[in-house]
Amino acid sequence: MVTYSESGVDISLEEVTVSALISKLKETLNYRDVITESGHFAALVNLGDRAIAMSTDGVGSKILVAEMMEKYDTVGIDCIAMVVNDIICVGAEPIAMVDYLAVEKPDPEVAEQIGEGLRIGCKLANVAMIGGETASLPEIVKNFDLAGTGIGIVDTDSIVTGSSMVEGDVLIGIESSGIHSNGLSLARNIFFEENDFKVTDKLPNNPETTIGEELLKPTNIYVNPVIELLKTDVEVHGLAHITGGGFTNLKRLKKGVGYNITSLPEPQSIFLEMYELGVPVEELYRVFNMGIGFVVIVKPGDETRTMELIEKYNRAYKIGHVTADPDDKVTIKTFKEGTIIL
């Protein structure tokens, strides 16, 4: 069996590290009118009738797959997606981004490919790339690292915090494009170290694509369906981007509720293959999106209309419901017919 921690990423240690960092920064929240309770995926600063939402993220070790493939024109899409998909979780519409490209050595050809991905991502999310920074750091960075910061705007009376969620609310899952930009350390370990595959090898259970092509598929951008939904009279009670940590991301929304996920679609071939190669079922759901990249939580009765709207852009599924649970547990019926609790 191969786990995330054995691949060099300790999620529990990351949480402790983040807590240590944040503990030194809490006092800064008093410097401005910050809506701290809404900072689960994107932080919010109050400007009166409106608020600014901010989020920052990077592409992570997916860059190493791009390097193995010598193909850099999609990682920019991932950079945009990881930021804007967090911003919409508070009900804000993303409007602009800046990027940060740190390189070992400047390479105009690679930079042009990265820029192409950023351009496509901005178009898909309808945001402007208004600036950025490029730094040459040969003693710190190997090849390059790419990150971005975005802002969005939202009327203060339209902020989605998750606080209105109640038992019985419906979870609508929006399909992912695959692995997205999380868990790549585990994926690279299971394919290229434990089993000695190459990026050019065909994915064993999906010979129409190579392993490298599947791992490099860009992250879905969910801005259009979510923003359109928010402009209707559908009661949206919660929004969650399913990233690193899998379905435990739902726990960011509200204390004192749980989630019973009973009807997930069959995971894409990349996840099934990792299971066959030795990644335990519970680890898959703890690390990866398992085919669902975003979750919309609505009141009962709104699910059909919600799914019809979303399916103009992406495939959607009714995957479960909110439960009353003081321990915030996420219960998942897995593709192996068993049930796990996260």
C-alpha cells in the first residue's frame, strides 16, 4: 500500500504548520474590517455594501509532470483554476489576478507556453491578468514554480458562508476533469517510483491516453456555472472546492454538521488505476477529488433546477445530503461498495 505521507506529503503536519503560521498573524485581522468567519476558501474584506474576496495558490508538483512531458502550456490553466475556484466558494465573482513565476534560469520558450495556459485560464474564468512578478532564483528553485493571487467581488448580503446549511440540504457534485492539481506527489510515486511507468506509457485501464497526458489534464474551472446559479433565486447554502484533502474540504463550511455522500459517480480511470496499483480506498478519498471537483449545497427542492443549470457547462450529480453531526464527519459510500468516515 502507498500513502500520501509515504510520498513525502504529510497532510496532518501541514495543518499543524499552517496553524503555527496563522497564530502569529491573527492580530492583523484587526487592522481592517475583515469578515473572518467567511474565510474558509477565500478571505473577505468588508467595503460597505460590497466585499473583496482574495485567494492565492500554486500548481504544486504537477509542474514536475509538465517537466517530464516537456509540455508547459496547460499548467497556467491549473494556476488560474485553483485560485478562482476558491474565490467563488464565498459567492464572489473573480475579476482579476496576478501571477508569480520563480525560475531557476529564464527560458523564453517555456515562459511563452506558461503564458498561453494563463491566457486560456483567464478566458475560461473571465478574469484579467493585471500584473505579476518573475524572479530568477537559481539557488532556491529547480526549473520553475508558478503561483497566482486573485480577487473577486460580492455584495455583502450575498456572501455564501455555509452558515445557513441545515440537515437535509442536498449536495450537488460537479464533475472533475480528473486528478486536477492535488495529490500529484502520491500519483507520481505510485506510477513512476513504485511501478516504474513512464509518462509516455498508456494508462493500463484506459489505453486511449498516456499516463502523462492524464496527469496533466487541466483543472476544471467552475466559475461560469456557479456564478450563473448565484444570480438565480435558488437558495445556495454552501459551496466547496474539492482539492487536496478530498471530501474533508466540506468540513471548512460549518461546524456541527456532517455529510452523507451516497451516490458518487464511478471515478475516472486514473483513480481506479491508482487503487489497482496499491493506494488504499480511504487514502484515495482523503487525498483526491475522486471525480467530483466542486460541490454545491442547496435546499431540498432546488436540486433539479440546480443540476439543469450546471449541466449546461459540466456534468452534475446528486451525491448526498447534509446531516446533523457534532463531530463534522463525512461518510462516503466508495466505489468498492464499502463505507468510510473521514
